[in-house]
Amino acid sequence: MGKQELKQRETRVSTQEGIGKQLEQTLTVDDNCLPSPEELAAYQKISNDIVPFLIEVSKKEQEHRHKAEMEKIRIIGKTESRTGSINWWGMCFAFLSIVVLAILSAYALYLDKPWFAGIMGAGVFVSIASVFIRVNTPTNKDK
């Protein structure tokens, strides 16, 4: 990964007397497990045992990072699976409710209740039409 730097510089002059403010910040993040070769050479001068120790620690750190990443991937997979399952059950129950309403409308027509059958039939038609109309409209996720 390497070192990443974020610098911020700000200068303000706020009054006529020339009083100003200057702010400079530098944030450096080192994402490497091992120090740079120059630092390793300096550590080697201090003690001969420190470089093998740092290599061992960096191996353990890398194993930990890999385990953490695998855990994140597993959690994301579980979440996606749950979302898919919820969507499937929602579509199944919506389909069943539309079928039940259509059967109810047909039964109302059989019993010679045209006003009730018309209201139920219109509800079924609107619910089916809304599915096809919503497919073509963009959602917030697409934007």
C-alpha cells in the first residue's frame, strides 16, 4: 500500500490591520507492515534481533488483515443473501395477494356484485400495471 499523505493549507486575512491566520496540516498514514529499508538498516544497527522480530510481526499483521477481510466478505455475503431472500418472499406474497384479489373479483361477478368486482378488478389492474411502470423509472440507487 505505501505511505499516503493528506495536506491542508489555509491562509486568512480578516481585518484591515493585517491580522491573519495561517494553518498547515500534514497527515501521513503508513499502511506498510514493515518499515522502509532505510529504517530497517537503522534498526539493524541497534540490535541484530530486531529485524527478524519485525518480519515475524509483519507476517502476523498480514494474517490478521486477511482474516478481517475474509470476515467482512462473509458478512457482506450473508447480508446480500438475506436481502435476496426478503425480496423473493415479498414478490411471492405480492403475487399470491394479486391472485387472491383476482379470484375474489371473479367470485363477486359470479354473485352478481359488479360494483365490488369492479373495485377489486381495478385494484388488481393498478397493482399489476404499477409493477411494470416502476421498472422503467430510475431509483435512488441508479443515480
